[in-house]
Amino acid sequence: MGLVFLVAAAAGVGVGVPLAFRAGPSFSLDNRLQLAREILDQHPLIDGHNDLPWNIRSFIHNQLEKLKLNESLKGVQPWSVSNWSHTDIPRLLEGKVAGQFWVAYTPCESQYQNAVQITLEQIDVIKRVIKKYSEHMELVTNSKDIKKVFQKGKIASLIAIEGGHGISNSFGSLRMMYELGVRYLTLTHTCNTPWATSSVVERTGHIAKNETFGLTDFGKKIVQEMNRLGMMVDLSHVSTQTMKDTLAATRAPIIFSHSSSRALCNNSRNVPDDVLRQVKHNRGIVMVSFYANHVSCTDPANVTHVAEHINHIRKVAGIDHVGIGADFDGINKTPDGLEDVSRYPWLVAELLRDPNWTTADIAKLIGENILRVFEEVERVRDEFMARGVEAQEEEIHPEYLKGKTNCTYIFD
């Protein structure tokens, strides 16, 4: 079957790759790349995390007249001289990216200051980029429209917030972010919030006297409000205890938008096996990051290391609970073979060396799994709505803000 398919594909005959098809080590790299591209033409690749919006702010101060995203940026400064730059439209098209979560990132230094303002500005620039390049991109705010946009040949573009400090401890801010199109929130970045601890505490051991290790009661209500809204809860960057507390609190599947396996690379940013088993029970997903230091703790990273993380998560959590969240434009070290957004076919080709991977399995990894999670999160939202669950209205207790309110007005 494999030879017949390849001959037909090479002749330009319009045949899809059968869902039960397997390649294996006998297929050459060229053949596997051809198969990978065919699969990506048939099934949407949805990446969980790209930080291009922050680079637009860092490099050109959100001045889009200076952005030529529809041209290669590989020869354009400052993009071309930065290890943090991996994305433009020609390379997205070459990589056959069908869906992308664009991240509204806000630095931890803005916490208790102007974090909400910066978050809003980053949401604004994401929307303006999508509008400017509407020939290639379309804003999506629900699961059912992703495949519709894919069928148009455009990149389904979704908005995410990285770092719970971006809502400034406010349920009202959270709800308004949802209204603006945000469809997942990463609970922490590289700093604790007053209601959730970050993975940095496992590296540094630093936690303030009045902070809870894990998710506080207020944090659990944040998660419940996200469930009510239909916003996905992202656990990349959080501490192990926050992972477990969130999995116990949530009514909907969670995501790790850009994390890898701790068993293969013992870094607190990665997911331990006991949590992977909980993710399976929760029906969530771990979207594997390409950050070199998180996929190989010793040797220089390459595409095989990333495939090993995917295979390990598949083995522990199951094929339905693994995806791709490269973290391009948010990392400065990429694996050999996965240098930018054009290289997704090489990852698929690497996986096709293993006869355990069928076309159906690849389709789940690259997009069907995150689509299913998104749909289930929306289903929980609809159940909450049918039950008449009301919005959360309480404010965070002032005890958690002691000494941190220099830019915050506190109501008596």
C-alpha cells in the first residue's frame, strides 16, 4: 500500500494518506517528508504557543507599518540577528501551520503595576496583525471554526494570555479578556501570583511568607470561572503542586501549551509522569515544547529528542493526550532540525520512522487532540450555562497583597 500511495502521490494523483497507513524505518527521509506534507495537507496542524506578538513589541514597539510579515524576515534586521525570531508567513506556509495560538505575554516585572494594560496592548497587536494579513490569517474564537478556516487555506488564529498576573487578580478582567477573544490563560509565568505558585519555586525554593504553595482557594475560583467561561486552563510554567491542585479543582480538561516530559529531562518546567497520568484521567493534553534546554538536559537537542518526548507522553498518558506547542519566538535555543516554523514536516517525518505511528495517530497529535479538548471545554461552559451558574464576584483578600499595592487602588 505504501509504495502504491507514494507512486500515486508523485504522479499528482489526488489520493489522501489512509488513516491506518504506517511508514517505518525502510522509508527514506524524502519519502517520509512527502508523506508528512500530504498528512499536513489533509489534517490541521494546530500549534499551542507562539510568542511572535512579544517580539513585535520588543523589536518594533507594535508599529505594524514596520512589519513585513508576508515576506521572509530571515534577512531583515532586527529579526535576522535575533535567536528569538522564528516566524513569518512564508515559513508558516512552508511548515503547513493550520492553526496557531498567538500569545499575549506580559513580563512578570509588570505584576502589581501595568500588567493589564500591557496584556490589552498585546491582544490589540495580535488582532491588528490578523487583520493586516487577513489573506493568510483569520481570527477564531471557537472550536468549530478552526477546521472551516483550515478549509479556506488560512491560518486559524487564536489568542492566549501567558501569565495569570495579566488579569491582576480580577474576575472582571478575566471575563473581559474572554470577551476580547482570549481562549486560554497560562496560570503563571516565571513568577508566582498571589493565588498560584510558578515552577520557579522548585528551582529557587523562594516563596513569600504569606503565599500558599500551589493553588489557593482564590486560585481555585479563578479555575472555576475559566470553566464557566469556556476558557482553557494552561498549566505550563506552574509548580507541580499547582498542577495537581488545578487538576483536582477543574471541571474541564486542562492543557499544557508548551511543556515536555520531566522523566526525559528533569526540569521543573516539564511534566512528571504522575501528573501525565492525571492528565489522561482529566482528558487534557500536553503540547510538547521545542525549547532545546527542556528537551535535552545534557546533549545538544535535535528533532529526535523532541520525538522522544512525544513518544514518552504518548506512552504514559495515551495518544489522545499529546500535542505540539513549539514556543517559537519565545525560545532562543531550538533543536537541530526544528529551527523555525517551517520545520514541522521534519518532526512528522521523524515520527513516521516509527511504525507505531499511523496517519490517524499523527492527525491526533498535530491537531485533533487540542480540538477535542477545546470542544470539551466549551461543552463544560454550556453545562454551566444551562445550570445557571453565576459569575464569581469576590475580590482577593488584601492579606495577599501586603507590600505589593504600590500601583493598586484598594477599596475599603
